[in-house]
Amino acid sequence: MQLFRFAADCGATGALALAVSLAVPATGHARPDTRAMSCSEAAALVTTHGAIVLGTGPDIYDRYVSQLRFCSGFEQLKPEWVKTRDNPQCFVGYTCYVPTRDQNSR
């Protein structure tokens, strides 16, 4: 089974470029940081995307969703507030969590 087909004029240069591209890890996009945006901008990102990972502090991030359909299985919604440029307690949406038996009995 042939995985790659190189053009005849690629030669060693093409093979080297492929090897380098496979060896270098892909860099992801920087996640949006709620501290650098307004409350309405952060909430709009969650609403527009439905589910998005937002940075909320140095090396702190979480996945926020707009509706239960973006959660899986037996997960439920938990309202979340984050710090934004203009609001220290901005409601952006929800996180998904799996309820435990203890949480249901209260």
C-alpha cells in the first residue's frame, strides 16, 4: 500500500519537506482570553460557537457551552461566570458536568 506519491521533480527535497512537516508538532490556535474582552464579547463567542474553550487566567481554561445539546451522556448544565475586561462576574454560559448521587439527593 502506497501512502504518499511524490511528483517526479520533487525528489529528495519533497521527501525532506514531508519529513520535516511530520516531525514538527502542529501548533494550535491561541484560545480566546476572556480577560481581554468585554462581557458581551465573551458571551457572544459562546452563543455563536455553541461550545468553545476560553482562557480565563494564566494557564486556566475551560469549555463553555450555550445549550445542553453540546454536552454528552448524562451531563447537565452548570452556569458559569468569568472575569472579563469590564466585569469581574460575567455570565458567559454553562459548563457540562456529570452529577453525582450526592448532588441529586440535596
